[in-house]
Amino acid sequence: MKHLLSAKDLDHDAIVMVLDTAEAMAATQKHSIKKLPTLRGKTVVNLFFEDSTRTRLSFEAAAKRLSADVINFSAKGSSLSKGESLKDTAQTIMAMGADAVVVRHSASGAAHLLAHAGWINVPVLNAGDGTHQHPTQALLDAMTLRRWYAPGGPAGGAGRAADGSPAPRGRDLDGARVIIVGDVLHSRVARSNVDMLTHLGASVTLVAPPTLLPVGMEDWPCEVSYDFDGAIASVEPDAVMMLRVQRERMSAAGGGFFPSPAEYSRAYGLDALRRAAMPEHAIVMHPGPMNRGLEITAEAADDPRSRIIEQVGNGVSVRMAALYLLLADEGNQL
Ligand code: NCD
């Protein structure tokens, strides 16, 4: 049984296969009839123990565009202990005849548990587990970056090769430089993107205050900085990805991660001045939902180089690709 649990599990060729499939899916979405018969007769269960707008809607849209039936199960607020509630729910899902389960849970490792505990025998797609992994988000970010930097893309291969020379850019992200800024501590998006983007040849710099960086990052394949302005100047990024300040996880931990919102914005927020300091071709990304006025100003979010809306659209394409590769009759291709 194959699953999509972590960006770490996907090597370069597997990522490129998903992204190429996502591009093929995106091409079908330009037609007036968007529905493909590929997963007719299959049932996808969306199991969301944590809030979600984009991820849940786009998994639902993706499954429906492939003609699967979708059952949405929002289990937020369950008071059962995590292991028990997951097991009970898993058995309910199997009784309903699910062919795949999309799961989001506040506990890191929940998707892995669901996939490997022996309760169910269908593919599990991780839609975010605690602060751990969110592989389809990293895939949609990689798709967004690759579109932008591929030769023939809107930026015409504006990125650079690793030695700094203008790149005859391949289909992946060789030489692209990405800065990821903000609440890295609580971010499954940052973790997944460090794995995914480096597998594609990009270099990643994480920028955050020391209080919002996890311990034990020595073996992460990226640079780390506390200085956003310094990183913009020295990295000359092709893309800056802003992270949401995850206040719900901070208050659960008792708060105190930064002195005040204003101070956070001053040091780590993306505003028009910092946007202007970035290379002209650099794009702005954010996984959403945004705290406008905290980690990003409205002006920066709505900048012509902002790819935030495009990211959401690409999310449907990569989720169609993932469902297709795991579930179609030719399936289990991941
Ligand atoms: C992210 C998530 O849930 O991990 N959002 C998303 O999937 N679009 C990031 C976040 O909540 O900050």
C-alpha cells in the first residue's frame, strides 16, 4: 500500500512525476467541462480533525473533478483521546467503503499512525499533521515555483544556476533561492518545503526570531538567519515565502514568543520596502490563511509579483495528481 505522508518520502524523480501529472491535470481544467472520469466509483473520505479552508476545499474539488465520491468528516472538538478517536474513526471509514483517506490532525504523526497501525488498508494522504508535515502544500509550492522559473515560464528562467551564472533552467528548481520567513517552529509548511525544494535543487534559507525556530535543526538541509533584511541582501532570493504566525498553537503553549505584534512585523513582516529590496523578478508566496498586517502587509500580499492566489489554484492540480497516482486503476504509482 502506498501513501503520501511526508515530503521526505519523495525523491527528485517522484516529485517531478507528481508535478508533471499536476500540469497535465491543470491543462484539463482549462476546458469548459472540467470533470474527468478517472476515479468514477471510488470514494475519498476527507477526515479533518483541525480547521482548514484551502486544503479541505481543494482536496474535495480535486476528488470531484476526477469523478470520485467525497465524504467529508469534520471531527474537530472530539474529546476522545487521539489514538482511540483515530482508530474508531478509521474503522467507521472502512465500513463506509472508502478507497482513500485524506487526513488532517493536530497531532504530529497522526497520518503515519492511520496509514500503518493496521486499522485501514487504503492509501492515506496527509493534509497536515501537527507541526510535522504537509506534503501536498509543498508540492503546490514547488509547482508554483517551477512554473515561474522554468524556461518559457513567465519569468523566463529568471533563476540562476548554483554557480550564480544565468541558468539554462531544467524542469526542476536547480539553483533557485528561496527564503522562508516566520513561525518556523509551528510550521509543517516550512518543514515540508525544506525537504521538497531541496530535493528539487533549490537552496532554502529559513528566517525567524530564535524563539520561533525549533531545536535540533543542525541536520536540516538549509541555512538559518535571524535577520530578514540581511538575508534579502545576501541571498538575493528568487522567492520569499511568508509563514502564518500560528497564534492558536502559541496560546496553547502559553504565549511569549515575541514581544508584540508591532515588533514582530517590524523585524519579520513583509512590507513594500522589503519587497522593493528583493530582486525585481522575485515572487511572494504564502500558504494562507494570511494575517494581513502581521506577517505580511496588504500591499505586499497584493503585489503584482504575489503568487498567493495562483498557489491555491495549483493546490487543486497537485491534489488531483496525488489522488490519481495513488488511486487510479493503473494506480499506486507514487
Ligand atoms: C497551512 C497549514 O494548515 O499548515 N495552511 C494551509 O494548508 N493552506 C499553514 C497555516 O495554517 O499557517
